[in-house]
Amino acid sequence: MTQWARIDHDGPERPGAAIDAGAELDPVHPVKPPAPRFKPGGLTTAEVAERVARGDVNDVPLRSSRSTADIVRANVFTRFNAIIGVLWVIMLCVAPIQDSLFGFVIVANTGIGIIQELRAKKTLDGLAVIGEAKPSVRRDGTTAEISTSEIVLSDVIELGPGDKVVVDGIVGEAEGLEIDESLLTGEADPVLKKPGDQVMSGSFVVAGGGAFTATKVGREAYAAQLAEEASRFTLVHSELRTGISTILKYVTWMMIPTSIGLIISQLVVKEDDLKDAIARTVGGIVPMIPEGLVLLTSVAFAVGVIRLGRKQCLVQELPAIEGLARVDVVCLDKTGTLTEGGMDVTELRPLGGAEPEYVKKVLGALGESDPRPNASLQAIIDAYPDSAEWRCTESLPFSSARKYSGASFSEGDGENNTWLLGAPDVLLPSGDPALDEINGLNEQGLRVLLLARSARELDDPAVASGVRPTALVVLEQRLRPDAADTLRYFDDQEVKAKVISGDNAVSVGAVAGKLGLPGAASTVDARHLPAERDAMAEVLDGNAVFGRVTPQQKRDMVGALQSRGHTVAMTGDGVNDVLALKDADIGVSMGSGSEATRAVAQIVLLNNSFSTLPSVVAEGRRVIGNITRVATLFLVKTVYSVLLAILVVCSQVEYPFLPRHLTLLSTLTIGVPAFFLALAPNKERARPHFVRRVMRYAIPGGVIAAAATFTSYLIARHHYSGPDSLTAETSAATLTLFLTSLWVLAIIARPYTWWRLALVAAMGAAFLLVLVVPWLQEFFQLRLEGVTMPWIAVAIAAAAAALIEATFRWVDHRFPA
């Protein structure tokens, strides 16, 4: 035990002394503050009011979304919005309103992004309140559940299995209280706590119960600062957004020299018309910016949050949507995931001539001894109420690590009255005749507990050795009606499901078999799993059902799967799942699960419906797959815009487009289609290397589009003559660029559905409308003159489209994703 002492500058050590202001702390022998007086009945209403008045309240913000100010700031104050804003102001001063349309588009896009994120924030905040843990606090002699933020200094907080320690404190009551501090210290073994011991926020109860007095609340608590930072809703730390940031960084560096060269070139070429030179310079710079890509990513994520929120799914960390799209292995805990939480006792089988009535009395007494029974013990309590004839002198709460619970009683038949209830294959030696009978029950998917008498004291580490079997308690688990369909969905989507449970392997396999899980016939007892990671991963890859798994093994199994390159999702609802949930790529908790599991999970299914999980996976795939699609559209535009600017600078000719032309092209071939494509269904599993996958199409597509467009422009310059020929030349180049970009859109829209074909056709019809309606011709300054040059432009576009088609197919074959 740590020796606590205070070190004064001018005096000897005084064990247990109070901390004075300015006292120096010895790092080897830290000073322990005096334990507060434990008040079993808790604070009075007046004492609570006094602490609230002086600010001694647990005011740590709840896990929630970004603030409204943060959302507005993130959408408005961006690097590219600043560039476009300056260019917009310039165009408003020197050119007609048609050439300033790009600014209005950006304003609209930014507004859409803000509105969608605010909608997502409202959804998240509402769900966060529903899913918030409410600790049990004693006040005025009674216990009530209150919000975590309402806890005050010196409150008495009760603890039970699965409860998270929400503030720092000193234990006042303890009944077999075991706390897991691994999330704070990294130490996997639970710590037995006794009155006077310290508990730290961020730890959680794995067994037993008790109560403690809050000594540090709010931001002073040990884990508060970490929890506040880690639990804040964020849009960062995802491969998708990191990839987009990388792309934007390179785009910025390309834009700077290209833009400078274009400005100088146009001022030299158009020395007699400064306003037109500025307009064409801006027309060359604006399309280099893939501004809508960031917007669509934010909108797609926000819409995903809203859609999942309607299904009572709380996304506590936004990248979880993306992460689930990449999942190829999902680890399922049987209890609470494949089966419902409740159980029913279907049969009681006395052993060794034990009297059934006596066995029922023992079971009733065991049920009474645990103030916070798990699902199995609750079923026993419901079936065999306590007769109140026996008095419990000592209890041993159930632990998923040891697989049994127990109690000692003062009344009985004169023998040592210590009883254990737990897993038969743990309490009985291998080869015991009773195990054959138990295996037969397990093969039917039934859960079997052994009631056994121990000749040892309950606190003896070997209490489970040499027990005398007394009875078998047969429990039937309630299968979730939606579990079979969910497992079938994962199989169809090539996501391997692994059932990892603390229950008997045969029983777990029988349950999984009833639900149609592939590979359920072959089960593995985790007690025989190799400890070495590679060997464990080999067994995990070849099997689907694992029983008798300890909490630490669950964590090791997740790590072993990840070592093979798998992206692992873990579901669970009990404290035995916390470590694995934390280490998995994506942790999914049931809303009815323990506080600890909800705290570490990225996704909480508030409706406790396992069938919601496919919706989350599908939403993630929709977001990632679609953003990858539309990113190609945006970056093809960026590449051809940069190359066109370079070609113009090198050729010393007028830039072929005004801002209005490229606004029209961007709207019809990128902006409107991308919005629909980004929100469309998409079941394709997300693949890594986002930047590489996008740029392998964007670079060749942009190069071909730029070459075709500039070729058409140069031919038109030789074909047309006269002072007003620039409009005709621009119109020919615009036609070529539109048709080439439309074909890129047609490729990106595959596989075709009726609405995708209609979308591409509608964009083509809209451009045709601009070319034939006189006032639109005038507005966009587009007018095709003659017959020869327009058909030449179409022919060049057709050749470019064929080349793009061939190039994309070659890229798919040569550089598969």
C-alpha cells in the first residue's frame, strides 16, 4: 500500500497530516488528503444548495456536438472561402453580375453546410440527453438517479456492476467492490476496494457494490479533462477528411504560382482592357478551388447523423460512421446482442440426492445476497424467491473473469455453509460425469449454471477447488427476433461475424446456429486459445464462435484480428466488454448496457436493437463511397483548370473563359450532380488509400479535358476572325469542355439506375437550353457561330471522352483499388 505523508520544509514527516497551502508534495510519498466523514444518508437539501451556491458542482460538459459558433466558424472562415470572397468582391466591382454568380453559389453552399450541421447538432444533443448515464446519489436519506452534472462535492454516490465512477472520491461502503482502472492506468486486473480507499473518475465497477463520497468534482476530477477532450464531437481524425485536407494543401501550392502567372499574362495580353483582363484572370483562378468538396463531405456526414438519429442511434464520434464502412470483422457478444437481456429458469436438476426444496431455499438465499444481480441471477430470484430463513454473512459478487459468484450463510444444516453458483466447466474438474449431461443441454442452446457447496471459506483463493455439486439450474435465453436477419446482412456484405462470449462454447454455438451464423458448428473454448498473437489470429480467422472468453482475452482477440489487417467492430453491453470496446476500431454499445460500455463506445444503439447496426454500416458506406465518387468530379475540374491556366500563360493568349462560363459548367457537371450522388445509396465497402484512389482518375481525366479544351480553343482562334470573335472562340471551347466533363460525370454515375441516367440527361438538356434560348445566350455570353467549328468542338470532345473511357479502364486494370 502507498505510504501517504506530508513533507514540510521545516519539520519531520507527519503521517496522515492535512495538506497545507503551499505544502510541497513528495513524488515518492504523495500526500493523501484526509478522508471526508462518510454520511450513509448523504447530504441534506440545504447542504446541496450551499455547495451549488459556491460552485462545487460537477460542471463538466456532456459529450455533445460542436457549439453553434464553432459550426458557423468552421463553415465560413475557411482558406478557400477567403480567396473566393476577395475574388467575388473584385468581380462585383469590375464585371457584370453574371460573372459574380460563383460568389452567390459559395454563399448558398456555406448556408447549406451550416443548416445541415445545426440539424445534426440538434439530433445529437437530443440523443445525448437520452443516453446520458444517471448515477444513483443519496440525499436526505433516500437514493435517486440524477444527472451527472448535478453532483456536488461530498455527495454520496452508489456503485454497482457496470457503473462508471463519474467523479473522484473515497469509498465509504464496499461489498466485494472490484473496480477496473485499466482505462486510466493500463493495469488490466481489477482492484478490490475497501472503505477508505480512493476511487478515480473514468474507472468502472466489474463486481460487487458500495458507495463513495465525492471529493473532487467538475474539472478537478482526475479524468475530467481527458474525458472532455476525448468525448467532444468532432469532424476530424478520419482518413476521408485527412485525405481531403492533403489534397487541398497541394491544390493551394499549385494555385499560387499558376495564379500569379495567369494574372501577369492576362494583364500583358489585354493591356487595353483592364476590366476584361481581371475578369478572365478570376475566371481562371476560381475553378481551381474544389470548394464544394469540403461542403459535400460535411453535408454527407451531417445527413448521416440525422438519418441514424431517427433510428435512435447515437454517434458519439462522427468518424465512427466512416469507420464502420471500413469494417470487415464484427465481434458480437452473445448476451444482450444476439439474445435479449432477460432469461427464464426452465428446469432445476438436483444432483447427488439433494432435496429439491432445499436447493430452492439455497438459490433463494443466494439471490437475496446480491443487491445488484445479473441477468442469470435475476431469473433465479424470479423463480425462487428468498424465504428469509438464512442470513448472509459474506458474499462474493459474480465476475466475468472467474465465472462464478458465491455467499456464506450463518444458518443451515451445521456444515460449512458456503455456496457457489457459476459455470459448471469452471467449477467441476474435467471428466466429471455431470459434464456429459451439461454438454447435452448446452447443445440445445440452453445455459446451465452449477450450484455447488464449498468446504472452504469464501475469501480463500481456492474456494472453487473440490466443490460438491448440488444442482444444475437450466436457463433459456431469449433470442433477439432481428438477430438472424442482421447476421445474414453481414454475410451478404462480406463482413465476417465472430461471436465472442463468456458462456459455454457449445451453448454459444447452439445459439449462433439457431440464428444461421456461418461456421457456428465449429466452436472454440477460449481457455485453450494460444496466447501468442499470431497463433491466436490464425485460430480467429478460421473459426466463428468462441466461448469461455475472459475480458482480457476479448481485448487480446481484437488486437489479434487487427494485427492481420482487419478493421474490427465490437458490440457489447456489459463491463466484460469494456476493454475490447475501447481497443476495437469501432465500439458499439447497447443503450441498456452499463455506463462504462456507453462511455467508451463510439456508437450507442439507444433502442437496444441489434438490427440498427446494418443501418449504421450502410450509412458509413454511403458516405465514404459517394464522397470518393464526387471527389473525382471536383478534382478533375481542379486539374484541368490549373493546366488550362498554364497553357494560357505559355501561349500568351486570352484566357478562354469568363467566370460565368465556368460557374455554368461547374453547376451542371459537378455541383448539382454531386449533391445527388453524395446522398444516394451505396453498399460498396469502403477501401483505404482515399487520396490515391481519387487522384488516379482525377489526374488523367483533368489532363485530357484540358488538352481537348485548349485544342478546340486554338482551332477556333484560327477559324474565327474579327474583333468580336472571342465570344465564338469561348463558346466552342465551352462546348468541348462541357461535353468532356459530362462524360466524366457519366462514368462516375455508374452503375446506372433510372435516376442516374435521368440526372446526366437533365444536365445535358440544361446546357442545350442555354445554347438555344436567346436571353440565356446573352446572359452567359455563349453563341455558337457557323456549323463547322461547333461540330469540330463536338468531335474533339468525343475523342477526349473515348480517351478518358479507355484511360479509366486501363487505370482500373493496372492500378486496382
